[in-house]
Amino acid sequence: MVQRGDTPTAEPVAAHGAVGTGVDAGDRSVAAARRGGDRLLVLATGLAAALPVLVAIVHQLWVDWVPLGDDAIIAVRSFEVLSSDPPLVGMPAGGATGVLHEQAYHLGPLLFWLLSVPSRYLHPSLLPVTVGLVNVACVVGIVAIARRRGGRALMFVVAAGLALTLSSIPAIAHAAVWNPAAAFLPFTLLVFVAWSIACGEYRLLPVAVLAASFAAQCHLTYVLPSLTALVVGLVGLAVAWRRGRLAPGRPGVWVAVAALVAVVCWSAPAVQQLRDDPGNLTVLRRAGTSADPKLGSKVGERAVAHAIGVAPWWVDSPRGALKRIGELSVSPGALRTVSTFAVLAALAALALLGLRRRRSDVVAACVLSLALVAALGVAASSVPKTAFGTVGYSLWWASAVGLFAWLTMGWSAATLFALGRRLPSVSRPALAGAAGVAVVAAVGVVVAVDANRRDEPIDQMRAVSDRLQAVLPAGQAVRVDAQNPTDVFSAAGFQLGIVYAMRRDGRDVQAPSVARYLGDRYRRDDSASPGSARGRRPR
């Protein structure tokens, strides 16, 4: 046997090389088979956790979904991405607009970019399907990161917890183009990606930048938590880089790719800010620094208590649109308050213990959890009182924060106190893996079956748009208006849906009464009398 440091002759080297090559090849084959099996297990577990989303996708296809209301605004703006006048900002921001009485918008058009092709060239029902498929990819990505960070045990726990978390938001949001819903799972992915980056996984930097940009541009309420997750991940990465704990490779290349992704994602808002006066960022800054009364620290504390205190929002099924609004209006009970302080104290203690034992992964997870909880408190307290009605959906991301906090607490305790070593070894890992997938699938099935799918009047919307397309001459421009509506919200929702149907039909459209949602190109007025989709000759 040749010892390290020996200088053998050429013949022994050749002999040992031949034997070693055979052994190495066999080892590589076994390792490749194991990696393939692990990937299949991750995929199966992710799809099991994503069952509520998959069911929502099938449901949207089954009901032959068409957009109206806010969804129609998104569809129209997405349709215009591939035009000479693409949108440079996001959806209208009601809260900021209400503060200043000046139209403000969410930060950017990434959601419109995502839906640009299906909105223009494919069936309308493929818009929510596209978002749903992105959500499925996010779930699988989260499961894969959990597998990398904590092995199969953490992977199955995260997958089951994620499926359970989906029950805390309305089922209609699992595959919906509405911007607060579309951002939920990409933001949840960002949280896990940021944790992995803080542990030195620099190759995930472009994914983190893309997910953070998408969530922040979808809805203003995601700006602070997305920025918080990104900063914690980058700080952790910088520490790992300085201490030489990065994996072999070229981190600088991935940093450059992430910077390029950021430039592309934020190019449109930057152009709008420079082109228009005032730019959207200026309007948003005015809204954020206005003297309008905010909900205040009490509401922020209640949001934190409901996010991580017993029983947290992420295990609580929604019981009506006003449920979270009502919960933020009253003080939490003693159990919720005490358990909130217990969770925060446990996360802080585990972070300090992880620091002492040089477990950077534990420290990163705990610090990220605490930072996100703080961001939740600040974000909730900063909501204008005039926009209090929006917190029922704008704080959906609190479920993701609560899930991560509880997972971090359990996993960190198990890691630091070596609880896994006290468990009996698994003699048949394949059977154990199948059992884990089955448990996750069972949770996913329960969530999907228990979902309350309250559909909008899409049948009526489809009937109206089909009838208009049938009676209006081909190519004729139209003006869409409402005449003495009895329900202003339903009227505007149908108007917006008609605008999208007419645009898809290749028509020039005017809609002055809803132009504030769609842009100046729909504001043009002429001599046509107001009416419901009244036709006129193009000019």
C-alpha cells in the first residue's frame, strides 16, 4: 500500500491507477444514482406540497377563466407589454393614492412581463395557469433548498408546513393573477433562498434578486420584507466570503449576473422615473413621508403576535375577507402574547448558541427570522389608516414569516442539541422517503379539498364579451362606458373585462371612466355617446 507522501515507481502507480479508476467509476455511478434518486424525491415532495396549487390550476381551466376587475387591469397591461407603449410601472396603488389624492402605482411591471405572451396570444385562462406554474416551481424550489440545508427530515417538515400555509390564504389566490396573490409564493421562496445565500450559496444570488424584485414590484407591502431578506442574505454571504467558507467556484461571476438581473428588472421603473414628472417613485416617497395618520405600533405588535403566537396565522384557515382586519383591531389574548415573546426569546437564544458553536446556518436562519418579524411589525404599523381595509390581503405574507420562524426554531433546536442523533437509523430509506411523500401529499389533499373556491361572475363576463364580439363589426373601434350603474364596483369590473376582450379582438378602445386604472391611451374622448361598448369608426 502506498502511503501519503511516498514516491512510488511508475509501475505501481499505473497498477494502483487502474484499480483506483475502477473503484472511482463505480463510486461515481452509485453517487450519480443517489443524486438522481434524491432529485426525484425532491420533485415528488415538492409536487405533493404544491397539490393545492395544482388543483387551483385545474379549477381555473375547468371554469374557463376570463378576467374582470383588477384581474382585467393586469390582463390589459400585460397585453400592452408587447406594444409600442409598454407599461413601466405596476398596478394602481390605492393606499398611496388615497393619501395624496394623486395617482400612484406599485413599483414595476414584472408581473405584466410574466403574463405578456399568454395575455396577447393564448387563451385567457392561461394567465392564472402561468402564475400557478410559477407558484409550483417556487414550492419545488423551497423544498429543494430545505433538502440541501437540513436533509430529508427538514425537507418533509418544510413541505408539509408549506402545504398547510397555503390553507391560510384563500384558495382562489393559489393560482391567481391578482398582484398580492401572485407575490406570495415567490416571496416565500425568497425567504428560503436568502437563508441559503447567508450560508454561502452564492449561486442563488440571481434567483434572490429576481424573486425580491418580482414580489416588491407586485405590491408595495412586499418591499420591506423582500429588502430585509435580501440584505440578511447578502450580509451572511459577505461574512462567509471573508471567513473563506464559500464553496469552490467564481463568486464574482454570480454577483455580476445578479447585478445584471437587477438592472433588467428595474429598468422600466427607472425609465418612468426619469421620463415623467413627477415620477412614480417621487409620488410614493411623498405618500410614505406624508403626515397622514398610520395604523401605529399597536397594530404592528398585533400583526407580529398573530404571525408567530399560538395559534399562528399560517395554520389558521381564512374565515372571510374581514377576519384578519378584525384580529388586528383588538388586543391578542394572553396565550398569544406569551407565546409570541417565547418564540422571539427562543430565536434570539438559539442565534447566540449557534454563534458560540460556530453554526453559521443556525445563526443565519434565526437572524433572518427575527429580521422578518421586525419587518412585519414595521410594515403593519406603517399602513395608512385610510387603507386599513387592505390589510386583510396585503399581509398575507405574514403567514410565510410565521412559518419560517417556527421552522427555524424547531430545526435550530434539533441541530444544536443533536436531537437527530438520538433517533433510530432508517434501515430502508426508500420506504421512508415514500412515506414522507405520502404524508406531505395527505396534507396537500386535505388543504385542496377543504378549500373554499368562491368564483367571480366569470360566466356572465364571458357571455357579455362573446356577445359584443359577435355583434360589433370586425376591426371597429369601441368606447366602453357604464350608464347609470346600480353597482359601481361590478360595473367597473365588467367594463375592465370588456376592455380586455376588445383589445384581444384587435380593436382600438376608449374607456374614459376607467382610464385612471389603464393609462392615458384609454382616456381620449370624442363625440361618441356614452354607452356600454358603443362602437365608432376608427380615426
